[in-house]
Amino acid sequence: MKLFVKYFLIIFSTISSVLIIGLIAISTILSDDYLEERKETLLKYIDMINSMYKKDDLNYSNTQLKSIAENLGIRITAIAKDGKVFYDSTFLRFDDLKAVENHAGRKEVKEALNNNIGFDLRVSATVNVKHLYVAKLIDSSYVLRGSFPYKGIDKYLSILKNHILIIFAFLVFTILAISYYFSRKLLIPLENLTDMLQKVEKNEKINIEDYKQSDDTISRLFYSLYKHMISKQQILNDERNKMQLILSSLTDGVILFDQNWEIIYANDKVFDIIGVKFTNPFEDLRSYESIKIFNDIKLKNDGKHFTKYNGRFYEIIFRSFDRYKILVFHDSTDQMRYHAFKSEIVANISHELKTPVSIIMGYSETLNNDELDDETRKKFAKKLYDSSVRLDNLINDIIQLHSLESQDRNILVDKSTHTSEIIQELQEIYKDCSKKLEFFIDDDYLKVYKEHLLSILKNLIDNAIVYSAGNTVTIGLKKIDKKIVISVDDEGPIIPDDEKNKIFERFYTSSKSRNKKSSGTGLGLSIVKHTAELYGGYVELLKNVKNGNCFKVVLIEK
């Protein structure tokens, strides 16, 4: 019954609304047409009077004029351009006009003076009766105005409205009958259709034969809708599952809000970023930082926003639609650090390359001088060669460091290195060294690539030779379980505590307290650190018993 009443009211109210709007429109049009006809009539009367009488004839001795106005059922008023009334057909003599106020401010008079013709509908201040006024400028010297009492117009409009109401009442009765018929006709199929759609929406199993209708066309429609909804529902479920799988696997946090900032969907990453689960950020969150993020987004327009939260940098992409808002949190911390690192490394490399290149260019230019003696030429040639060697070492170290950073941390070593080969190569390299090298080796074979082990030892020995003040460098190599322990000791001076971590950074050189008679590339210790990390190990700087420095490297055999 409720459904019947609902559809009956829908049909009835729709048709009735159209009917009422139509009748109102017709009534308005007819009323406006009638008023326009009255205006035209008044204009004709004014033109007729103007053709019969001149301005001087408009006086109270002209009884014919007053008689014409009475017969026509109108009021005639003559108004000077300054607004003074010098004739009014409702008065018996001129002296009666002295009490009449100036008409310069009347709407129809102003319009006539400006546009030749003016109209107005209002209560007359002179006779206190509602009139329709029409005024016309005559010979650019005065305004002749005619007016109808509105009572006649109002009577006509009242009769018109009564006729319209009678028609409306008849149409309403007809509409009631039609609405009742079609409501009953549609009621049963609609109730069945609504029940079927609700069950399909709830994923309830139904027998389509239970919804067979007496009309075959409607039955076919039911069956077609049922098949279509089942198909679309399956597609929708599949797409929803795919979307949830994709969103849950994203490294970005994604939230979908409704218009009231209630969460419709959010992947787990969002809650990991914010640090707490919530359904509405403005009602559930308590920390100042998390509330500020959403307040800032709410106040700003769609687009990208950047913020720092819990020590990390996030690029937040915000889009709002008609009924939804979507928010994506992209962690750009590593990207920002990479850009900062890239800028720093480019600046450092440029700086380090500039010195040897400048020296090479300077000495090359000087060697072009034919007046140089042989001794000076040899001296400059040696300087040129040394700078070339330094440039070559720098480039090789940069390439080696980049190679280490690019390698997979899960490195697998398929052969062992004989330590005696390493010792022989090092002794050959440093045979002319001013410092004494002492080796203490415990194992013959180590499961580490030869080039990596040689690189670590060579860089640490170079560092000890260049920067230490003593005469001896001690090299230790031993294995403890699966750990390879490498140590290189010098005799000082000791590196200050505040520099112990910095010396493993790229292009960092120690303080002025260290010996600086020769200079390296600034990449050696960084290469040692990255090689150790490649094997899952580490490097640390300790103080030894000789009051010097002990560089200890631990590698994990692969």
C-alpha cells in the first residue's frame, strides 16, 4: 500500500505541477495582455483628445472635455514640464488644483519626459484610488496623462481567475483518475522488481521464475535486468578485489574520503605513516602534527603539497571530486637525500678534479716555453706526470666506488683467495716505501674476492703511510668463524673522536694535526667502508697500544 501511495503521489504531483505551472503561466499571460490592451486604449484616448484640443483648450470652461472623460470612464490630467498640474478632469474648477502636489516625481511623468511615453500602476495620491496611468509628452511642452481606475481591471482579472479555477478543478479530478489507474497498473511489477533488485544487491540467491509477470514484455525485461545486474555485479566485485590488492601492495599511502572526511577506503601504509588507525582525521587524531597535516590539506586547493612528519619527508597529492576526496602519501625522503647526495658528490668531484687539471694545464703551458733549461723542464715534466697520476687515481677511485655502490648486497663468492699472493703483491707495491710494513697472517685461504681484499689493504696502508708520523705500519689478517678480521695499525697521531665517523665520508681529509706531506684522493676510506658493507660487515677506528690508530675491518664470508 505504501508503494501504491508513493507512486500515485509521484504521478499525481508531477502532472499537477505541470498543470499548475501551465495555468499560472496562462493566467499571467492573459493578465499581462489585458493590461497591455488597457495601456494601448489609454494611449488612443490621449491621442484622440490631443487631436481635438490644443493646450489652451485644456481648461475648466471646456465642459465638453470633462464630459468626454466621464463617458470614456477615464481621468484626464494635463501636467506642465515642471510638474505643475494645470488641468484634471476630476476637479470642477482651477482653484481646486492648488492643493494638488507637484507631479514631476511621478513615475509615468518622468518616463514621458525622458522617453515620450510613460506607464505606472499605483494608488493615486490625489483621489486615493488605484489607477493605471499612461502619460505622453505633447509637442515637447507638456504631458497629457490618462488613467483607468484599477477596479474595472481587477474585476476582469477576477472573472478570468474564476474560470481558470473551474478548469483547474476539472483537470485535477481527471488527473486523480488517471494517476490512480496507472499507479495500480505499475504497482505489482514495480514491487516485484524492487524486491528482485534488493536481493541481487545483497548477493541473495533468487529464482527468476518467481518473478514471472502476466505481461511477457515485462517478464523479458525482468530477466534481462537480472542477467545484466548479475554480470555487472561480478565484474564490479572482481574490479574491487583487484583494486584492493593493488592499493594494499603500494608503497604509497592511499585514502579515499567522502564529503564529510569519513574514510571509505585506506590501505595499511597510510596507518603506518600516521602511526594510528582512524576513521575521520578531524575527530579521531590527537597529535598536533597529524592534525596539522589534514588541516593544511583542507585549507589548500587540489594539487601537490610537501610536509615533514615523524622525521621523514612526504609529497602529498590531493584531489577532490563531486562526492569524494583522494589523498596519496608518497615518501620522498630517500629521493630528497639522493638529490642532496648527488649535488654534494658532483660538487666534490668537480672540486677534486679541478686541482690536478689546473696543474696539468699550467705546467703544459709552461713547457711550451722554448727558453726553459733542461733541469726546469724535467722538474715541470715530473710535476705534470705526478698530477696525471693523481688524476688517474682519482678517476679510478670514483669508478671503483660507484661500482661498489651499484653491486648487489647479496654477493656470492665462488672461490677463495690465497693470502700469500696478497702479501707478495703488497710487498712488491711498497718495496720502496719509507715505512716498514709488518704482516701477521693466521689463515692461508679466505673466502673473499682477491681484488676486494687487496683494495681494502692497499687503501688502509696508503692512509697509514700518508698520514701517520711513525716508521712502522702493522697489518693483521685472521679469520674467526665466518668473520674475516682485517687490521691496519699506525703509530699516530691519533685521529680526534669528532672525526672518527667523518673520515669514511667521500673526499674527507683529516684535520691539520695529521701529516700532510702528500695527499690522497679522499675516497680510499670510503671505498673500504663500502667494500665491508658489500660483505655484510663494517669498519671501525680504534686506538692501539702504540698510541696510534687501528683501522679494523670485519667481513662476513660469502
